[in-house]
Amino acid sequence: MDRQRLQARLIERFEIDPDVARIVAREAADLADRGVYAADFDEPLRVEIVITNLADAPEGSTLVERWNWWLGALELSHGEYQRFRVRPDVV
């Protein structure tokens, strides 16, 4: 997972604050490094996978809400994703 590339794509796609993009990109990189996603889906977590799934979140959601929404779905279906959520009070 190219953390810098993801951060840039998040800013570009969702037009958000770079600090928020940095936090979400860091969590995505941690998720990729742990190999949880790769083990569940038989492919590594890539930038475009993150962007595509965050774009599916309910319209009007903040980036943190989008990230946590996706992780919530992954938690329900596979478990082990809760620890990668972003606390809304830290952004």
C-alpha cells in the first residue's frame, strides 16, 4: 500500500483536508501491513480498492465516516477490522 499515493487520491477524490486524508491513509496502510484484508480477500489492499469502497458510503458522509462505514461492513462480514477505525474526535 502506497500511503502517500492513497493520501493524494483521497484528497483528490473527496476534496478533504490533507490532515484527515493523512490519518485515514495511515490506518489503511496499517490495515494493509497487518495482512488482514489480504487474508480475507486473497488479494492485497490497494489504493483503488480503498477509494472504490469509500465512494460507496452514504452520500454526504465525511471521509472518517466513510472509512468507518466500510470498516464496519468488513467487521460484520469478517471480524478483525474494528481496531483500524478512526475515532471522529481525533480529527
